[in-house]
Amino acid sequence: MTNPAARLAGRREWIAFTVLVLPLLLVSMDVSVLYFAIPAITRELDPSATQQLWIFDSYAFALSGLLITMGSLGDRIGRRKLLLIGATAFGLASVGAGYANSAEMLIACRVLLGIGGATLMPSTLALIRNLFQDAKQRGRAIAIWSGAMTGGIALGSVMSGVMLNHFRWGSVFLINVPAMLLLLILVPVLVPEFKDPAPGRFDLLSVPLSMAAVLPVVYGLKEIAAEGFEPLYAICAGIGLAFGYVFVRRQRTRDDAIISRALFQGRGFGAGIGLNTLAAFAMMGSAYFTTQYLQSVLGMGTLEAALWSLAPSVVIGAAAPVSAALAQKTDRAHVIAGGFALAAAGFALIGLVGTDSLWLLLTGAGALASGIVTVMSLVSDMALGSAPTEKAGSAASLLETGQEFGGALGMAVLGSLGTAVYREDLTGSEPAVRETLGGAVATAHRLGGPAGEQVLTLAREAFVHGMQYAAWGGAALLIAAGVLSVALLRGLGAPAAATAAPAEAGEALVH
């Protein structure tokens, strides 16, 4: 229920919210913006194979490794201040990347973009938490925020293709600059400053510990998804988990911990983090297959595949606002469980896809994405609403770090399951064909004629078979997540922190 004492946001707050969504859209777009640009970058900068991988991955690693630190830092120095610092860094790094004249310079700028992105993401979500004190309005705002984040990843690849049809590859980075300038002009005018009035000391040792916990796990899971299971990648993830144990112990025993224990006093916070991680698992796990299906099974070009991948976004736009409205009228646990059920149904439809089932795939992907965005928007609102207002930055960073873990784990687990089935179906084929579908396509083109067609047909059937197994596994997981959400969240109404009176909520507001 909405506390009648909570101040309703007006036009100014909603305009400020619109400005805050802009950096989120750009940060999420930068995850996929290089998909089309890499051939042109390769021709001009001539990166080695290792450098090419780092051009892709350095952004995501810097982003995921610093989210926890930046969320806590924003609580201490001010979320608006950190947002402006991050926007400046993101804009300057975009200029550097756009005019990079070597692979090393581009990698360095991608790292700086990731650092800037790590300041922007928790700052925007935390500021939304502070701008909207009314639970109903905040739920609507976070629903839009979740949809923008999901849509930005799909939009990035399409925007990249459109820009490269008219400009050089650096334009995919330079497009960020006008948006960041607009942010730097409007945010000081529209968005008030918020910070923790009594943050305590900043635990510097927790910064490298948090990075040592996050980065090896994300790296190991990504490599398992891309290359298959290798002991080295498993050891890498294990090292990260060991550092994670040390990091958690430190946070539980120190008064100046960068993750406050007060965050977990609300019933919905820990459950929200866990359910959000499961939702990200499903989202990225499905994306691992759908992009390959469009390009390598249906034979679409990259731009055509990217445009078709936007089709599910049509229904995503309605899913989050509808779910937010439903959560105001009924037990949110049931709405969250319904989101998981809808996503599971989407996975089930993908489990029925054959080698020529574009519309069935898009329907399944649309249902899956709608269900996941429903879950993400509601659990994000629940977790932020249950957190103390002065710790909103830390709460937002934990949500987003959970998403990074969940996405990497989804690609690793579901990708490994699909790959195992693919390779089992192609036992006896030459190594390049059995390794990946991309290798099979390259081999088929090399062979040509009936022999190439036979290789391609068998590989496509094996890939679809593996995708079906992964989809049914994902559906089973989401059904279990729906049951878990009811068990954990039943009867959980609007969090107390979300319905605080203006005088109470204003303690952390600094004009």
C-alpha cells in the first residue's frame, strides 16, 4: 500500500527521471555496440586475437568489478556528484575510443568506459529510489528503468549497424558524447543531491577484495560459456569464490564495511537479490542461443538478425508497467511468480523450435523477456524499497552485481548444456564441425556443394537439439524460481522504507 504521507513526485521529478534513463540506455547499449564494428576495427587497428577479445571484454569486466565499490562511494560522496563524475569520464573515454589509433588505446578507453559505467548504473537507480518516495510511483519508474536496461542491449547492436552504414567505426562511441553533455547540463538543474549523512570511514581494503571476488568468477563463467568446460576456467571461478568468502566475512565483521549489514534487515532485500540473479540467468542464457539461431541456423546477416532480435522488445515495453500496476492491487509474490511462469512458458516455446521456426522463436523470446522484465522490475523495487534510503547506492550496486553474476552463469550453464548435446549429436564429425556451430558453418562453406550442405544441415539440427535441451532446463529452473518466490515473499507488502514519511526520508537529502 502507498503511504498517504509520502510526497508524490511531480513534473520536475519525472523530467529528472527521463534524464537519468539516458545514461542507463547508453551504458547498456555499450555492451553490444561493437558487434558490427569489430571487422572495421580489425582492418584499421590490426589487433591480435587476444587484443580483439579484450576489446570486447574489458568494458564488461571493469563494469562488473567496480559496481559494489561505486555504489558505496556514491552513498558517501553523493549520488549526483558520482553520476556527474561518471558522465564526464564516460564522455571523455568515448572520445578516446572513437579516435583510438591503436588496439592498446582502444582497450584502455574501453576500460575507462567500464569504470564510468560502473558509476552511472548504481547512481541512476539509487537516485530514482530517492526521487520517488511514493511506492506506486517508484514501482512505475523502476519498471521503466528495467525495460530501458533490457532494451538498450538489443538496441546497441542495431544502432551500431545503422551508424556504420554512414560513418567510420568510431561513430559508435562518439554517439555517447552529446548525451553525456546533455546529462552534465541538466542533472545539476533537475536532480537534487542525496547521500548518507553519516557514512563512516571508507574501507579501502574491501575495494580490491570485491574486485578479486567478482572478476575471476565472471571471467571463468564467460570463458566456460565461450570455450567449453576447462579446469583452468573452473579454478579461476573457484579463486573468485574464495575471495568472495573473505570479502563477505569482512563485511559481516566491520563497522565500516562497504556493504552495510542494515541492507539485509529488510525481509525483501536478500530475496530480491537472489531472484534478480535468477532472472538474469534466464535472460542471458536464452540470448546465448537466440542470436546464434538467427545468424547460423536461419542464415541471416548480422544487421538483419539484430533487427529481428528487436521484435520481442515490442511486448517488453508493456510488461513492466502492467506488472507494476498489478503489484499495487495484489500480493506481489504472486505477480513475481506469474512473471517466472510466463518466462518459463517462453522457454518451453523455444524448446519446440525447429530449424526453420522464426516466429515460434520470436514468440518464445518475447514471452521470456516479458516475464523476466516483470520479475526484475518488481524485485528491484522491492529490494530498493526495503533498503535504508541512505544506503540506496549500495543496494543498487548489489542488484546489478547479481545481474552480472546471473548473466554469466546463465550463459555458462545453459550454454554448456546445449554444447554438450551438440557435440554428442556430432560424434564422429571432424573437430572444427564438432567444436561450434560457427566452425561447422565455416567448414560447410569451405567444402561447398552437397558435402557442405550435409555438414550444415547436421550441425544446424544438432544445435537446435542442444538449444531445446537448454530451453527445457531453463523452464524447469524458472518454475522452481516461481515456487521459491511465493515461499519467500508471500504476504510481503510495500516495504516500510518505501513508505517513509517525507521528514524521515528527507534525512539523507542534501540540496
